[in-house]
Amino acid sequence: AIGRVTEGSGPPRFGGADGKTLEFEKTSFSHFCPAGGRPEGAERGGSKGDYAMSDPKAEKPQGWGAGPRTREAKLKRRYPTIDDLRRRAKKRVPSFGFDYVEGGAGETEPNVARNRAALDAIEIVPRYGVENLPVSIEVELFGRRYAQPVGIAPMGLPGLMWPGGEYAFADAAQKARIPFTLGSSAGAPIERMAERAPDVIWYQLYRVPRDDLRINFDFVRRAEACGVHVLVLTLDVPARTKRPRELRNDLVIPYRPNFRTIRELLMRPAWLLALLKHGQPSFANYPRYVGENPSHAEVATFVKREVSGAFTWEEVKRFRDKWPRALVVKGILHPEDAERAVSLGVDGVQVSNHGGRQLEGAPASIDVLPAIAAQVGDRATVLFDGGVRSGMDVIRAVALGAKATLTGRPFMYGLGALGPEGPAFVADFFEEEIRAALRQCGVRTLAEAASLAIRHPGAWRFPKVAARPAVAAAE
């Protein structure tokens, strides 16, 4: 009997093949793996995480344990989790940059913690006694194939974590064949990023209401001209929220040096050298709208003044009419909003609470995902972001209805910990972990993960939302 539990703390109930309901009490599960985590005499096959039998005399014995002495293996031993990268990044990055990435809304940043706690609370019952090698983790999104169901989420000013960070993201995504969503507030122009990541580039917009969205529609023109595959409209920033860490650090763009920041920079020479190479972070997509040869301060002032509010549904419809490729709305937390987006012709909805950075009282993204997937998953691509830190988190999201996940902070932590090579390390980390998680669960593909039995105690229930007819798009 295969099934799922989406709410409650009682014993799981599963639907049997004969239509009857089966029930069993919660029990503990343990797992075992052979020494070395692979069959005796096996080596890695053609794809990461899979193994093929080989002649044990054909290569020098490495013994049992953590692996060879290559740099790649050393990094994996030193940073086996995203939190290890986070701790290293905290030591290498000035506090104003690290806290900008780490911080969230509210005094105690509850929504950031809620995202993590909600994912950790989800249990998946594995199936054993099945042959589950090899596994496939490729995913098709909007007509393009990607190597795994993880992409780089849009983030403002990655250069705060490490100067030149956008270039590292673009290079890593292109190499790993994963989506890279460049934010319109990033420190690199869309044209240059599209040249570096032509096969995987997406572009995210914030609302600029001046002159009836003239700047936004010019962004659309630029994105289409340079080959952007997916346009992402952010809906969940109706107002800029207060983020205490940014205020305590007196974060200003361009930087306003004081004794504390100068001391921090001198104690972090690698970061300082990157700053000297790439210059101060700036809003690189906006200068042409400010005036002739504007200064960093003039551009930053323009962005602060002109970028405001969230896109309305009527405006979403206008973007749908102008943009010829895949269109995604980001920041959806209610099934009715997802339904409205699909009725307007949107191709995808990104379930997201902005990483806990906007509304401190919002639910964890994962807790509303099943209801949204049930509402529109058969008519639109459902994407997820919010607290993803491991391959198991990705499988949780996919099993609950997401087609793929996007994540920001892990790639930022990798950037801060390892500099330009960090994002590629994080991409490899997720690929390896997703493969291992699928095999541990006893399934071969992402599609099969949807059949796993799941206990999801925090899942939200919403009143049934009736599907709107296509003519609603004209409202």
C-alpha cells in the first residue's frame, strides 16, 4: 500500500490497491549500508552516484573511508553539509555582507527558522528490497532539460557575499546545467550574464511603476533580445520590510566605511582583494535609466526611490501579453493566488515566502506546497523555494508536488566559503545528495518519489478553490 499523510500527528493512513484504508502505528526505522557505501569491487560509473563493477587490480587501492586525497575529495570532507559552508563563510565575509544574506524579517527572524523546521518535520517512509540503480534526476522545465531539480534562486547583490559573485553563479550554473535566475537588482547586467550562461539563464523582475512600467517592459525587451528562457515576476514584496541585521550593520550601497568595516576588511584579505578586482556592488541593470554616466550613489538612490510595490494581476496579464516565452510568478503562498495566475496564462508558480525575508508571520513555504500543487499542478509547473539545504529537502519538495526547487542561501554560503569555485561545489553537492536520497528512499526517478508515503504534520488546508475558466484571463 502506497500513500501519503499531509496533516496531523496520528498514525499514518494509506490507501490500498483494493480501495481499503490501511493503518499502522508510527514506528522507528533504521537503515544499513555495506562497508564503504558500495558493493565490493565497485567503482563510480558513468553518472555521479552510480556504481559499476570493475577489476580490483586495475587501480591503486584507496582503502575504506572518506576517499582519495584530491582537492575535490578534501573539500567534501571539510564541508560535508551546507552548514559547514555557512560557518566558513561567516569567517571569511565581512559581517555586513554575511548578515545581508543570513538575515530575515522580524526581531528573531522566525520565518527563516520556520522554513527549516517545517522541512525537518516531514518524514518519508522508504521502500526496501528493490533494485534502485541507476537513478535519474534530470528534469524538464518549460521545454528544456536540466541536470537536476535544483536551481539558483534570484538574489539581490550577490557581490555583498563575495565581489563578482554573479559571474561565479553564471559559470557554475552553465557547467552544471541548472537554472540560474539573475535578479534585476544584481550587480551584473543581464546581457553579460546571458553570454556566460546561455543555456540556463532566467531573469527576475521587481516592479518599477514609473511611466506605466516603462522600465519593466524595457527589461522584458532586453531579456528577450539576449535569449533569457524564463521571466520571473516577484509578487511578494508589496513593501520593503525591516530587517534588523541590515540596520544594525548600517548597510548602505555604495559602502559607507567606518572604523568597524575597515577593520573587518583588513581582517579578510581574500574578500578585500576580490573587492579591489570587481569594485563595489552596484545595481548594474539600472544605470541606463538614471542618466548619462551616473555614479553608484545616483543609481542606488534611483533604485530605492523607483522600485516599489508588487505587481498586480492586471499587470501580470500585460507581461503575459508581451513576453513570448515561459512566465513564472514568484512568491505564491495561497492556492487561490496560484489559480488566478494560471487563469492569466502564467506557465509556472514559485511557492516561496521570500526566504523568510519579507513577512515574519508567513507560513513555511513547504507547508502550503501540497495545496498549491493539488490546485494547479496539472496545468502549470510548480516550483519551490524556502529553506532547502540538502538532497533530502529536495526529495521532500518533489514528493509533495514541486517539479523542481530553487535555493539561494546555500549557493551564497558556498560563494563566501570558497570564493568563485563555491557555487560549482554546491551544485555538485546537491546532485550527489539527491541521487543518494532517491536510492535511500527506494525509488529510481523523481516521478516515483511522488508515490512515497509521507507524514507532513504542518500541512495547511484551504477551502477548495474552483478552477477558473480560461475566459477569466480577460477580466
